[in-house]
Amino acid sequence: MRRKSALFIALAALLSSASAALANPADYEHFQLGDLATPTQDKVSGGLLLMGGGDRNIDAMKWFLVKAGHGHIVIISASYGAEIGEEFKQQVGGLLSAETFVFKNRQAAYDPAVLAVLRRADGIFIAGGDQSRYVNFWRGSPVAEILDAHVAAGKPLAGTSAGLAMLGEKLYGCMDTISLTTPEALADPFGPRNTIEGDFLHLALLKGILTDSHFKERERLGRLFAFVAKAQASRPASAPPIFGLGIDEAAALAVEPDGSARIYATSPKGGAWLVDGATLRIAAKPGPLEAPRIHVTGIGHQSVIHLPTGTIDRPSFERYYAASKGQMAELQQ
């Protein structure tokens, strides 16, 4: 009888420990919706969903779920709660489960229970919020390694707002937590507030790409010029120029495994902007950005962009801009 009692106590302690491993209030919050046990029946295939923030396009989210085989989605964040999981379940539907982890510190990026869930995810969605937390919590951690491996294994990855900003080879880290505006960036592109980071993710289709979100709505074209200029300051001369890719709030860019990408948008005017960094390879020095002719191409509903080369079929526009003395202006062609 004592033996049975001891066995029961040991088993109870083990189950309690396993449960606690998936709900450590000091390191992260965990939310789950749906059926976690049923195996995914549909085919899982690769793809990247680059979302500009704001209202999410339902068709774009359905595209992502198809890529995930209508299976098990894991959402990672450092700011919000279960909202995106509930949105997937209630507004989009057609998935087995949605789990959300809200990271509170870097320790959570080493938690075995969190990592196990991420490894078996059919699709991973990076939420918005404060991207400096993502840099501090995830860069150089097992989470970043899993994200790279997830994409390399042919599984879909999505990011919105700050989650989009993290995906390129280079990224704006917003390390002072105060988002840089276009006037500030144009006035001092190589200054300390323009915190360009690297060595975070290593996605082949976004090699040589720097992404930005909430683009047209927050007038971020000028700051993307500054981002691209600083990102190239230490780039070898033999390396190709970096592209800046800005996504409007009303838009999402769905990237197929072959690199071809199309726009989904909640507004007819929602799209994306591609900044060619060729004329933004300038020496780092104090003072405003000086670039006489910057090529910008629009990606609209009829366009197809091929990544990472940056070639665009049927662009919605082609424009040239000049930046000087802290100002920018469109050039007459």
C-alpha cells in the first residue's frame, strides 16, 4: 500500500511538473485553442506572409493556413495575448489548433516546453509589438534557430508589424523603443537612433532585404531610405545592394517557395514599395542623408515580385526621389 502511495505521489509530481513547464508565469504566458492532439492531414508547404500591420486580410490568412495544412499554428509575441489565435479560430477558421506564447524575458527562449511546441508547429506567426524585445529575447537563441529551421524545412512563416520587421537579412531594431520617424531618419541616418541590426534570421528568400511595416499610413518611405543607407555602410563593395521592402497596413505580401510574391489587400490602394539600395551606398558620416536619385517601385494587385532578386512584373508605379538637407522630394521624370 505504501508502495502504491509513493508511486501515486511520484506520478502526480511528474504530471504537475510537466504542466508547470508549459505555464511558467515568470517567463511567458501560454494560451491554446482547438484540438492539439489530432495529426495534421493536409499537406504542409513553404511560404512567407509579410503583413504590414493594421487590419489583417482574411484571404492572406487563409493562404497561410493552406500552407500550414490547416493544422497547428503557433503564435509568438512579446506584447499581446491570445488575440491572434482567437482571430485565426473565429474569423478565419479551418485549423486544428492555435497556441500562443507571450515571452516576458530571454529565459523563455530556452524553455524546453516552448521549444518543443515550436518545433512541431505546422505554421509559425510572429505578432506585432516592440521589436527590440524580439532582438533582445530571441537573437542567438534556440527560438531563432527554430525559425530558420522551420522555413528551411518547407513550413510557412508569417510576421506582422514588428513581426514583419524581424524577417529580413538586416532589420531596424528600434533598440531605444521609440520608433524613428522619417524626418528624424533623414536628418541623421547614420546616428545612434537608427539601430540597424543583423544576424537574426537567415531566410534565403529575404537575403539582402530589409523590411518595414505600416508603410504608407505612417509616411515611412524616407526612413526606409535611411535604414537601407545605414544597413549598407559596412557592406562589402562586392556584395549586391540591399533592397528596402515596405508593406502598407492594408496589405500583405504572400511569398511562394520559388520567391514569386503577390499582394493581398483590404483596400484597393494597399500595396508594397521596393527601394533600390544601389544609390544609397554612401559613406557613413554625421548629418542628413544626401542621395540625389533613389529608385522606388510599386507592388500592386496586378504585380508579381520575385525575391530575393527584386525584379517586378507589372509594377504599379516607378518613381525617383532625392534626399538632401533632411528633406526628400519626388523627382520629375
